[in-house]
Amino acid sequence: MGDQTEATTRDRWGSKIAFIMAAVGFAVGFGNVWRFPSLAYEYGGGAFFIPYIMALLFIGIPLVTLEVSLGQYHQTGDVGVFGSIHRRLKGVGLGSVIAAWVLVTYYAPLIAWVINAFFDSFRNAAIWEDSTGSEAYAYFLEEIIGEKTLGADYLPTRMVWANVGYIAVTWFVVWLCLAWGIEATGKVTYFTMGLPAILIFVFLGRAVSLPGASDGINAYIGEWDMSVLVNQPECWSRAVSQIFFSVGVTFGVLTAFGSYCPRDGPAFQNSIIISVCNSLFSFIAGFAVFAGLGYLAYEEGVELDKVAVSGPSLLFGAYPVVLATLPGGIHWVRLLFFTLFLLGIDSAFALTDAVVTVTADSVPGADLSRKQIVSGWCVLGFLIGLLYATDAGFRFLDVFDFYINFLVIIVGLFECVAVGWITGLEQQCEELGSKTMLAYIFTTFGSIIAASGVWFGIPADGNALVGGFVTWFVFYLAGMAVTLFLLKKTRDSMPEESQRSWKELLYTLYFKNVQDYVEKIKKQIGYMPFIWGVLIKHVIPPVLIVVFVLGAVATNSEGESVFGHYGGYVAWPYQILGVLTFCFTAATMLVGAAAPNLYNWTFVPQVEGSFVGEDEKFPVEESEEQDVEQIDESNPEKAQAEDEESEAVEKPVAVAAETKADAEAEAEAVA
């Protein structure tokens, strides 16, 4: 994938296609099959594609571009990426990695249950062939997962030893996919992503040939109820949430994957391909799913809304029953479980690789081989997975899956703030004044928080939506009046000969910092559109704030906050563990901002193994009083090393030091 492979010690993908397959394989998972089609069915059929496509263009693709491009530019994982932007942002990288680890520790047991169901189909084929969808799903919960011994409080009572073994198998497969390096991992994805892409068309072709399939497809996309876009405004937030979670941002995976690409690879183009392929898989899977459900409704003589159309009950109940009615039905069921295994396993090893990459780039990981790091994390993942091998495993999964949603939204918000607001902030303060910038930041974020309080914090009525927008407008207008007043004072204080125009000042206020950053990284990673910086700074953060507040203030049927009372589960262990996971990760990010030196061990600057930008500052041996040590230009040796480094930026293939003396000079320059 370019000549730079010889110029760096960092591992590399075998080809661009391998990178794309790995990234798409990570993004495509169970949710593409069991969640996206049901959202289209619930929110107006084809009409749902309007907010979905808008969310893809304005949220999904920009966030994927952010993670891929930053990983590629800084040539390191999430901690190193955000630590390079500012030393107080290492906690953001750690937060994303924690989210990835929490997710993979319950995703692996889900894959284990799929393996269990696959082998169980050889012993109990009749369960899938002679049952209704609800009966098959009940069997999956009670026998495969082991819930038949649970009481009304859903507290665990026993270990399901078969699932212990299958969790061990899952982690062993993850180990096999990662232990031999990223080039070998890329080759694995040709199978783990390539075969499901083929099989989804096989399922589609078989499903559309069945009686009743047209009714299902019509319910999926044939009906365009445009009224839901106005009468059910939550469809917009659901579309944003689906895109946000489906493309797999905020877990550090795409950053890690991007760091294994040559620095001059087309990051924006690759990000578009990854995002669009993920959505296309969801779109095609929807046809296969609803064609099958239409057939099931036809066979049972019921309306489509009487069969399961979403969630685990679809994949482990209704759809296997659909396939079991076909000639050679039980083999179709096994093929479905095998496909689900492939969809799950590449997501599992991608999430694990995000943790492995950050570990390898840390101080403790510098002296460890990749096999040692992968082995350590896989063993730990297996041990944590024992929680899900109890008869209450599915309940633990449900709870953690709920609370991790809040976590990744916060991480995504901080990622956008890091790039859109923190980069270049000091220069903005120097040019426009600290008070001006403080007023502008308070206005931007305060207005959307105030509007969200009106939208979701008061009893729902016909005026809440309008009231929220009025609150936002008035707050923003008043805040900007103060900001412009302060900006005018700054402008008036400038010498007349150097006084800048209002157009220039407003550009500096709104866009300059993020666009300067775009210009810096595009010299290495290629084309980046102007609109990307605008979306990262001004569009995505407010949207994520609204989505977070919407989830945080949601209430259940009893009027209690869902946060802390999710699903009616008892406080211990379910709610407490879920809330603590969120709070621990949030605290990790806050501690990094308050005491960045505590996280110095998390990142070793990739000097010889990466490409250091012309003004890229790696936080090595930093102090609380000094953000970044500047290169001493009065030292001729350091100045010469800096010139060599700049030349390396222009010619990436010559970055690696060819002699020990050159390597020491480069390291000294960065330090």
C-alpha cells in the first residue's frame, strides 16, 4: 500500500482493499440487520430514508472522516491522536478505548450464543422447523442462553458451561485474527466481510421469490408516509442515532485502522466508501428481512405487525423460522447463524484491535510483542465474559448496551470539540481576545443546551418545539451581541494600520481555527472539503447534545428517568454497574483534562514509526505549567534536525532515520 511500508516500523495493511474490508466489516454488524429495517418500517417506510440519508451525509461521513484522517495523519491510536492535538485530551482517547472494551466484552458472548445456536441446530432441528417465531425465540433465551432458571428479579443463579466454552472459542478466534499483525488481519477480512456480503444477496434472492414477499417489501420501503417527518419528530433523532452507532465511530477502531495506512492515503475518499458500504448493506439487508417476514405473515395468515420485525427476536426467532420453512430449511438456518458469526467476529476483533493499538503505543506496551498484548487482552476479555455466561447474561448485555449509548455520544461530542474548538484556540484568543472567545463558546453551546431544556425538560405539548427554537434564537442573538461588542473593542484596540476588516474577524471567529487544521493535515492525507470543518465545528456538536439530552431525560411508563431505571431491572447489579461504567469513563476524560501528567504513560510518540507534522507537538515529559516544549531554534543541531523533519513531511518516504545518529537527532528535536 505504498512505498512507505519500508520507511516505517509501524505495521501496514497489505492493500487499500484490505483496509476498506476491515473497516466495513467492523461497521457492519447485527444492528444493520435487526435495527435499521425496523426503523424504516416504524417511521413511514421510504420516508425514513430522508432523515437517514441526511444523517449519513452530515453526521456519519464527517465523523468517519475525522477518525480515519486523524489516525492516518498522527500514525497512532486514539490516545496518541487526541494527546497530539492537546495534552489535556488524552482522556478523550482513553474514553473511546474504554467504550470499545465494554462493547467487545459483551459482543463476544453474543457471538458465542450464535455459535451455540449453530451447533444446537444439529441436535434440535425441530425447534426451528416446527415452531412459531415467538416459540423459537423463547427457546433461544431459555435453552441457548440459559434463562429458564432465572427468577422474576433476573438475578443470575448459575453458570451455563456450554456458553463458557463458546466464549473461549470466540476469544480464541479473535486472537487468531489479530496476533500475526495487521497485514494478516486484513487478509482475514476478505473472508469475514466478503462472504457475508455474498450471502446477503443469497438470502435476498431466496426471500423475494416467496409468496407474500412483496407485502413485506412494500411495508419496508414501498410506502412513503411523509407525515411522520412532522408528526413524529423523534424519527430525526432515531436516524441520527442509527447512523452514529452503525458506522462505528467513537470506539477508536477507525482511528487505529487509519494509523496503519500510509500517511498520504486518500482518507476522505476511503471514509466515503466505508460509510456508503455500511449503509448499502443495511439497505439490502432490509429487503431480505422484510421479504422473509412478509412470507411468514402470509404463511401464518396474520398482518405483518404481528410478527417480530426488530431486535434479537427477529434474528433468533422470526427469521430462522422463515428460513426453516424452505426446502432444506434447517441448512438455511445454519447458514444464517454462520453469516451472523462472520458479521460479529470481524466487529469483535476490530474493537479489540483498537485497545491493542493504544496499548502498543503506550509506555508499558513498548516492550511487549503484539502477540503478548493480544493474548493479554483476549484472556481478560474471556474472564469478563464469564459474567455473560451466567443464566442472566442476556440481561447484563441489555443493560450495558443501553448505558454505552450515552457514553459514545459524549465521546463523539468531545472528539468534535477537540478538532473544531480546541485546535487553534490559543491563537484565536490572541487575535480576538479571550473574553470574546469565552462569550462565543458560551453562546454557541449555551443556546443549544437551553433549547434542549425547553424541548425535553417541560411537559410535551404543541408549543414545546416552537418554544425550544425561540429559546435558542433569543439566547444566541443575545450572546452574539455580547460577543460582537467584545470583538469590536478588540478591533478598536488594534493600531489603525493593522486593523482588520469585519469580514476577516468573523471568519477568524467562526472558521479559521478548524480550517487551518484542515489545511495542515490535507498536505499529508489529501483532499478535505471546506464543509467538513464546518460540520465538525458547528453542526455535529449541537446535534449530539440534543440526542444526549433526549436520552437523558427520557422517562418510563411510571414516570421515572430511564437513566438509572432502565428496563425495570433491579438496582444491583444491573443499574449500578451500568451507571458506574458511564461515570467511570466520563471521569477518565475529566481527569485527563485536569491532570494530564497522570496519563503520560499512555502514549509513546511514534517518532521513527510515524510521520511527525511540521507543527505537530508530541507531549513528551510535559509539565503542568508548559503545554508543549518548543524546539530551541538557537541550538544549531536542533534547528538542523527540525529542517530534516520538515523535509520528511514533504517526502514521507524518507521519514525513517537511516542512521542511529539521525534517529537520535529527530528524537531530540521532538523532545
